[in-house]
Amino acid sequence: MAGKLDGCVALITGASRGIGRAVALEFASQGAHIIALARTTGALEELDDEINKRGSTATLVPLDLKDFDALDRMGAAVMERWKKLDILVANAGVLGDLTPVAHIRPKVWDELLNINLTANWRLIRSFDPLLRLSPAGRAIFVTSHAAAVNRPYWGGYAITKAALEKMVLIYAEEVKNTALKVNLLDPGPTRTGMRHKAMPGEDPETVKPPEALASLFVDLASPDCSRHGEVVRYKAD
């Protein structure tokens, strides 16, 4: 039986762990070929083994998202091999320091901007033409509820996620007359390394695992998805 994403090519950032890994495995189970981006080669190879067990295939790309020239080269490489990109999942992000805005270290501020905002703009810049070449291109950007509230000490993370939301929603308006559908997804509290860093005293069993989000990502990535220009927030069944 064909999966919902059978024959699709899906590029996922932050694919080696947490939400990115769960989405990569579910997309593979649904028939997609996975282009998996992450910094850690060993974790990517473990992901590849799991994808193969699901009867699908992956292209592994060990890459630091701050290497913007490499992101540009990737667009050209995907064009040469597949002539299109069906799905982009921009999942990778960093938390930075939880500290007053006035105390954010310049190095941390630069990394937050580079990973949470600029890298996503570079992904749009590099892969927009390829997504438009797909008969049903889908782009999903991972955001956070932190962007919608003014929570003390979360300034660096929240500011960059708020900027990401504005950028993606404007991009969605710009492509609304094409077949491409662009959305943001707020996963809510999820059992990830970032969550543990932010909430070190929390019992991880009290929050959902990344696998709970996989079906929502599949829905937004499916060719029959009609949602566009939305901030989709996870809601438990």
C-alpha cells in the first residue's frame, strides 16, 4: 500500500534527533525519500539504518546550518539530482541563554539569529524555486509559543522565533497563487534535548514524545493539504 508521501523528496533540518528524527522516520514510513541534514555524522548514520528498516532511503548531509554557502550549493545539488523538492521541514533551532535581554552575550545573540532566522531565510532562498517545481510543494517551519508571549528571560529565543513567524507568513502571502503551501508548526511542550535544557527539573515523562507530532507533520506535508499561511499549534487528541 502506498504511503501518503509516496515518491516525495523531503528535506529535513535537525534530522538526527528529537522532532526532526521522528518526522524523518514517519515520512520514510509514508514513502518519502529523506534528505537528512544535521551536524552529527554518527547520529545521521543511525537514522539512515532506521529509515532503511522502514523500506525507504535517505541522503545524509552532515552540515552546520551556519554554513550558508553550503546551503546554496545544496539547492543546486538537489536540482541536479531530483529537479524539484516536494517537502521542506525547517526544524533545526537553538535555545540560547535564558537570561535578561541586556545580558545576552553577543556570540549567543549571533548564533540565535543565524540558526533560528537567517538559516531559514537561506533555505527559502535556496529551495523556493525547487518547491515551486513540485506539483504539490510543501514547506513547514517549526516555531514556538514563546514567540506569542512576553516571557521574561526568554528574549533571545522568542525574538528570533517571532521574526521567523513574520518572515514565513510574508513568504506564504508571496506564493499564495502557486501550488506551494507554506505553514508554521508550534509543537508545544515536547520531550527533546532543548526542552530539557530549558526545564531541567521537569519530569520528561510528563510531556509528549516527538513521535506524537509525526502525523501532524505528515498532514501538512501531504499533497492533499489545503492549509496555507497558518501557525498550526499542536493539540492532543
